Amino acid sequence: MANNYSALKRIRQAKKRTEANRRNITRTRTQVKKLQKAVAGSDAEAAGKLVPVTASTLDKAVQKGILTKNGAARLKSRLTRRANALAK
């Protein structure tokens, strides 16, 4: 156990940051899975609506340090390509 005030503060800060990161990771994964499910189910309308929402979520994940810039771009590209293939 920590035995000084600065160490106790660091423990509190780490706990807060861990919870925030976990929320952001969960939000991102859930949004990606929703879009993947719509694409897998051949639901072009739902996929079309989910693409911009998912792209926004991925961009926010990059800002928060959850994903790398190129990783998010690659994922957005793949998901958008699949959703556009359904629309045709």
C-alpha cells in the first residue's frame, strides 16, 4: 500500500483514467460491431446510417489515444467499402 500522499493521489488518478479508457474502448468496439453486424446481415439502410457514426467514434478514439491514426483510417476504409458494396 502507498504510504505517502503523492502515491495515493497517483493511485486515484490511475483508477479514474482506467475507467475512462475502458468506457472509450467499449464504446468504440460496440459501434464497430454494430456496423459489422449490419453489413453481415445485408442491411444496407442500417449500414448506411451507421457508417458516419462509426467513423466519428473511431476519430474520437484516435483523439483519446485508444487507436492509432492509421489503424482507425484502415478500419474506416474497410467498413465503408463493405457498406458501399451492400448499397450497390
